[in-house]
Amino acid sequence: MRPLIATLLLAAASIAHAESVPLYVGTGGNAIYLTQFDSETGSLTAAREVAQTARPTFICIHRPTRSLYSICEVQRDKGAAIVAWEINPKTGKLSQRSSQDAMGDGPCFVATASNGKYAAIANYGGGSVALFPIAKDGSVAASSGFVQHVGSSVNPRRQTAPHAHSSRFDPTDQRVAVADLGTDKVYLYDIAHDGSLNPSSPAAIDAPAGSGPRHFVFSPDQRYMLILGELSGTITSVRYAPPNVQTVETISTMAAGTPDDAPRGSAEILFHPNGRFVYCSNRGPSEIACFVYNARDGRLKRTSAISSGGVHPRNFRISPDGKFMLVANQNTNNIVVFSINADTGQLTPTGTQLEVDKPMCLKFFPG
């Protein structure tokens, strides 16, 4: 009987440690969806609609106020906005708290400060950044800070004008960094006491000409910024200690020998929770590339890549425990689950997929 008892105890322990984690899905349609992710098995429940809103292509979550923020990626005269939602603690459904004018065309990114004071959005079509104060209940007020970018760069098709593509608060929460695909720069802005935005020192970080900065991340120790170039398919590592900022290296996200004219379309870049690995999505070949990260000098080495399990992987998310990656394939309407090797970072398909219409952004809550 003892082996049987031991088996039952192990099974009970496994069940006890399993956790159902809510996963919200922003889309290119007119709805936000919710699915439950099993952290033990990597399975997903059927997605259900929890809010209707125009093109919520990017979302973020602020846990202390149980708030979800989405953008409406449309023209300003069609209702471009930042929307604050209250997350129902029992059902997960979203109730609108407030909505504010995005101040520009085609907002495509939203982030909140870790202290919960502000949200920042990047307007791709308008080439601008806007800052919004957040109230204690999680609602957003009208924009307190706005900057219109100017300029262009070398790509005659994609860089004839500014295109702000992402906006994040730096580790101090006193500064907003904005990647602009159209001008090959990551602009830095100090947040004034009145919520306005002023050029920082330096005012911008130069990315390689024609790279088209899209998204960026800060290293876990906050010493480095990794800038993903959508057009060039590159990652530029920068030593980040304003006013001292120094480029370390730029490496390709693509396989060796990839033709110069092959499509790149690099979209998302994330650190693994253990800080040892970095991943990016390349929409051209529809793959997820894995890199080993050297925390001592901020350098990267590409080690592997795997098919995203669909077409056009715009966004992906790593489970809070670091065991799984979920990839949103925009053009094949599927979210694909991969297991992550803790020693090598390599990805392996689990066989789990979930059908969602135009999935474009994934966010865990909590996590």
C-alpha cells in the first residue's frame, strides 16, 4: 500500500501546486478576450469575450488597482483612445472606467509606471507620445504631456515620417522612453511635476540607420536596454545609465546566411524570468528566436529558433513561472503554447493551441 499512498500524495501535491492564471488577449478586431492558463499542464480554456472596443491591439495590466488598459488603434477622427477597464475579481470581465483621446493617429502601445501614477501611449500613425495621469481607482485623466516627433530616416517606404512604436517607463519611473521606427531613435523624456514631458539627457538614443526601432526591454539588473529593430531584424544592446548611454553591440535576430532582402518584421522582445535568455519574434520567417544573455556585458548570442506554429507572430508572453511561452500568431488566428528548457532556453511545442480572432497582444493577470 505504501507505493500507492506515495503516488496519491504526489498527485495531490501536483494538483495543489497547479494554478489557473487569467490570460487577456488584445486583438485586431473589436474585442478583448480572456482564457485561463493552467501553469502545470500548459493548457488553455476556450477564449471568451470580456469587452467590446475598437481594435484593442495592445493592452497592459496594473495589478494594484485591478486595471487593464487598452488602446483603440484607429485614426483620431475615428476614436483613437486609451481606455481604462476595471477587472471583475470573480468573472474576469471588464467594465470601462474611463476613455481619453489618444492625441494622435493609430496608438499601438500602452504601458503604466510601476508606481501607478501614469500611463504612456505611442501613436504610430501620428508619430507622437502622450502621457496620462492615473487616478487611485485606476481611471485615466486627460493627457498631461504630449510630444510630437519630427524627422525621417533612410528607408524610403517606412521611414518618411516619425512612427512612435512603443513607450515604456524606465527603471526610475521618472522618465519615459519611446522607440520611433520612422526616425531610428529611442527618445527619452523626463516627467515634470505637472505631468508634462521634457527632453532628457541625452534627448535620444541613436539606433542603426534603417533598423526601425519597434520594441525594447530593460535588463533585470536595469543596466542595459535591448532595442529590437523591426526593419533590420537586429537587436542593439545599450548600456543605460543616463546621462551616460553607450551602445554595446548590434546583432542579427536572423539565421546566419539569411539574404539581405529577406523579410524580417521583428516584433516583440522579452527576457525570460531567470534573466539568462532573451527571445524575439520574427514575423518574416514566422519564428521565435532564442538568445543567451550575458549579464556582465549586455551581449547576446543567438542559439536557436523555432517556427511560431502559425503566421505573423506579432506578440508572445512567458508564463510567470518561466515554464511556458505562449505565441500569438496574428494571421492564422491561433495562440500556440511552447515549453521552455530551463537550462538552454530552447522551445518545444506542447501541442496546445487556442483559436482567437486576430490575436495581437497577450497579458497574464496576475503576472
